[in-house]
Amino acid sequence: MAKVKTVELVGPGGRVVVNETDRETYIKKGYKPLEAVDPESEESEESDSESDDESRTVDDLYELFESHKIVDLKRFAKLANIKGGDQMNKAELVRVLTESGYKPDSGE
């Protein structure tokens, strides 16, 4: 079996290992070859755990809201005092609720 050449890249989604043939696709998405990244800047990114926690929270909220029906999202918008929530579509509600930082109770 032939071994596939891979390359390690670093970018918006973190560190990835991709096939050499997919390298250019990832570079267009903002990734850089690992050897081209300044090790000090990479360490500072990793040490900034607060922003990682914050982005995980935002991602978690987004997924939470995305999993609800629009009726629930409109109710959440009302509870979060978001004006015009009853006129928004699901995508708008998910975005606005995520940005607001509103966290529904576990019973909701």
C-alpha cells in the first residue's frame, strides 16, 4: 500500500494534518505550514486559555440554540429581552441569542 504524503498546517481551526494534495485548499482558508509559524506566537495563542474557553462557550451556545425549534428560540429571545425576536427567522435568532450570551436554564 502506497503511503500518502501529508503536511502539517496551523490556522483558524488549530493544527491539522492534511494530504499534500489538499494543502493549497487549506492555505486559501488561512492555514500556514507549521514550519512557517513563529513558535512564540503559537505559544501565546495556546496560553490564552480564557479566549479558548470563551470561544468554546460561544460554540456551545450556538449548537444549543441551533438544536431548538424556532418556537423555543422566540421564547428565549423574549426572555433575553431581544427586540423584534418574534419577527426573526431561525438563523437570525440563533445568531442574536448566541451573541447576547443568553443561557437558557437547563430545564428549558
